[in-house]
Amino acid sequence: MPKDQFKTRLEIAKKRLSKKNLRNKNDNPSSIGAAFKLSTELVAAVAVGTIIGFIFDKTFGTKPWFILIFFFVGVVAGITNVIRSAKNMQK
């Protein structure tokens, strides 16, 4: 086998291997990363809901009610996002 043909085949094999490794790395996120993503989504939704409730309470003078309502809305939204993300991770 000539030397040029060997180099060409070697380059093709390297490209295939690097493409395969890139595809595998993108398909399977680490478990710590996945757990961090899910927990961040839940905490962010609860925090945003609570902040919106706080702003509404300040504006309308209804101290605990909007904080409580939007806290629970944030919890429901966070759990929904976590379930949706977990289903997408399983695919």
C-alpha cells in the first residue's frame, strides 16, 4: 500500500472518530449537569413567582396574598418545567 493512500485513509478514520466522539458528548450530558439544570429550573420558577407576588403586594397593598398565590403558581410552573425537561432528557 502506498504511503499517500495510507495517510488518506488515516485522515478519514480520524475524522469519523472525532465526529462520533462529538456526537456522543452532546447526546449524554453528565448527571451532575442534568441535576443542576433541573434544580435551577425549579428554583428559578419559584423565585420569579414570589418576586412577582411581592411586587403586586407592594403595588396593591395586599401584603401576604399575592406572594402566597404567585409562590404556588411558581411551584406548579417549576414542577411542570422539570417534568418536561426530564422527558426531553430521556429521549
